[in-house]
Amino acid sequence: MEKKVRIGIIGTGGIANAHMRPYTSFEDVEIVGACDIVPGKAREFLDKYDLKDAPAFESAAELVKNVRMDGVSVCAYNTAHAECTITALEAGIHVLCEKPMSFTIAEAADMVRASRKAKKILSIGFQPRYDYMRQRVDAIIQSGVLGKIYYIQSGGGRRRGIPSGTFVDAAKAGYGCLGDIGCYTIDECLHAVGYPKPLTVSAIATDYFGKNPKYWPEADTFNVDDFSVALVRMEGDVTYIFKQSWAMHSDSLGDTLWLGTEGGIKLTKGVDEHNKPSRYMYYTDVNGMHIDSVIEPSIPFNAYGPHPVKNVFEAKIRGFVDAVKTNGPAPIPGEEIIYNQAICDGIYRSSKLKREVEIVIPAI
Ligand SMILES: NC(=O)c1ccc[n+]([C@@H]2O[C@H](COP(=O)([O-])OP(=O)(O)OC[C@H]3O[C@@H](n4cnc5c(N)ncnc54)[C@H](O)[C@@H]3O)[C@@H](O)[C@H]2O)c1
């Protein structure tokens, strides 16, 4: 019989369930332990999945010391990602770390270095990478049909969508909206174009909704951003305009755009509350005529490779398990996402300093 992949869970809060559901449904995976700094929480979590024999601990260090594992999911809050990830990698364990990669760029660089030193996978949990339309549109952009891409802009945004709990506590989340959904936006815009190196950023972050009791019941303790906008200069003369919101008086911050010298793609994001689907358009010019095309999915929805899976969360976990079995490569490598983290870090610093800042990525 095939040897099962032995997996542990670090941090047993909300998102850990979106890891456990797929892990426990895969026949080739065994959950062998978990930890959480809140006493009793990891035990309760494992019991909920009927894993009474799997041991529970109160720190990542105890978990990796006492349990032999092939991989771990790091589902702790953002400011604990680096510490938990490095503890696992130094023990020779592959890591799937939730997004955002970390809080600071220095932490992200430490994580990549630890992964390289241990020769173990560091993959970051951006499940929209497995979305069918997203993959198809990435492929169109990567085909070169847009020519030289010189401008990228992120759109979408939430009208009312401030979360609660650790998401709005700076000590735990580091960032607010930026770390919750902003990092997804950055990945969506930049993965498609191969993550050009970010050079400088000029950003503004605000908290007008989170701090207003009219819009947010815990306004007195809210201490993170709920909106941010940035101009990022990137290598190769690529300009990136970033925008994201947890709350605003609009149903959108505009469209997502990739503009090239030969063509452009526009993504008009759907608005959930109006049940409006997202729509991708491709624009080009043939013999001086404007051609505007809707990009329609043409293949049945089965984007996840050899293992049939139900959704992007399951695909993310399947991708990690398969990578552990082959000792890599990481499906969503830390080496790539460090550029995403560098932009988040730059936006945070620039908005605090109220000026443009240089983005310096530490040697990894
Ligand atoms: N991929 C997604 O769609 C998605 C969705 C929600 C959250 N997340 C990410 O998942 C992470 C956790 O979010 P959540 O909503 O589950 O938060 P949560 O607060 O519900 O859970 C985090 C858990 O980690 C524990 N923890 C904190 N530090 C720890 C440490 N050093 N060692 C062990 N346990 C530790 C906390 O006690 C808590 O139980 C965040 O980084 C968040 O951005 C991702």
C-alpha cells in the first residue's frame, strides 16, 4: 500500500478547517498532529475531526519535536507565519503557509532562506490560482498576445466587507484589508505577467469605515487599514496601480486592466450582493479596426489536473500534497510571493511615512 503523507496543522482557527476538510477526504493523507497557542484549542479541533489519537500541542516547536511529519499547514495569524514556518522548515518539514506570506519583507526573506537551506517546499496559500478562468486568462496574457505590457491596474473591492476577529487586530494581522484581500489582488495582477520586480511605491492607506461606529460595531478597537491605494513602479517600465477596500460608497473601485502595446484585457469583477458574475474582455486592433471580444470559458470546468477536486481550496491542498510526494517544486513558491510581500510591506511603510519609498528585497 502507498505510504500516506503525514500532515500537521499549526494554528487551529477558522481557515484550518478549509485545510482539514480536503486533507481528511484524501486517502493518501494522514493528519498526525496539531498545535495552537490557545490551551485546549488544538485538542478540540482534532477531536472534531474524530482524530482522538493524533496528539495536540501548544506550540509549533513542540509539534515538530514530538511528531514525525512530511508537511504542515501554517494557519496561524499573519504575524506568526514566519516563526511557525521557519520552525517547521528547520525540522525538515515541507510548509504550506496561508496568505499573506508574512507581515514584513524581512520575515518573508527569512522564510525563503529557511526553505532553501532545508531543501523543503515553501508554498503560499493563494487558492484563486486554481480558478479555471483565472488560469485561462493568465495563459492568454503569458502567450505574449498583448505585446509589451506597460500598465496594470487592480479593480473590484468590497462595498461593505470588514471582517472581525484577528483580521482587525494589528498585533495579529499586521495589515487590515491589504493583508486580507489586497495580497490576492496583487497576485491576480502580477502572477500573470511573471511578477516584475517592484522598485518603488507611493501609497495611502485609510481607516474611515473601520473607525466609524456607524459602519463598524467594534470601531473603538479597530486599528488596521480598510482601504489602500498605491502607485508601484516595477522593473521593465511597468506601472502598477493597486487599489483595495473592505468598505466604500461604491460597488467597485473600477476594472482590473492589463494594457499592452498590442492588446489589452479588462476584468470587470462581479458584485456578489447583486449576483453579478465577473467578465473578461480582450481588446485589440486589426488593420486599424477595433476588435472587442468577450473571453468565454470553452472547456468544461475541470481545472485541477489528475485528481478530481471540488473547488479551489481543495485544489490548493491537493497541489501541496502532490508536491510533498515529489519533494517539490512548490505550487506557489515563496520565492515568487516574496515580491507580493515586498509590495505589501512597501504600501504599509509608504502610507505610514506619507511619501514614496524604495522597495529593497533582502538577499535570499
Ligand atoms: N486562504 C484563505 O481564503 C484564507 C481565509 C481566511 C484566513 N486566511 C489566513 O489564514 C490565517 C489564519 O486566519 P484565521 O481566520 O484562521 O484566524 P484565526 O484567528 O481564526 O486562527 C488563527 C489561529 O492560529 C493560532 N495561533 C496564532 N499564533 C500561533 C502560533 N505561533 N502557533 C500556533 N498557533 C498559533 C491562534 O490561536 C488561532 O487559533 C491568516 O493568515 C489569514 O490571512 C486565509
